[in-house]
Amino acid sequence: MEAAIIGLGFLIIGFFAAKGLGEKFKFGCLIVLVLAVILAILFVGLLQIM
């Protein structure tokens, strides 16, 4: 879980460092995918607790 958050942090840094709209669009898609994976992991964890 911590690794996913660190990875997302690096993606966001890459997003702001990226030059041009094309690169930003690619990084934006990656960030959305990583967020979706993190949310899915949290949801599964929540279901296991219940």
C-alpha cells in the first residue's frame, strides 16, 4: 500500500515536470489508473474488515 502511494507521488511529480500537453495527458491517464487501483485495494480491505 505504501509503495502504491509513493509510486503515485512520483507520477504526480512526473506530471508537473512533463513538458507539453501530450506528455501531461499520458501522465494524467497513468495517475487515474494508479488511483483506481489504490481505491480498489482499499475497497477490498474494507470488505475484509466487515
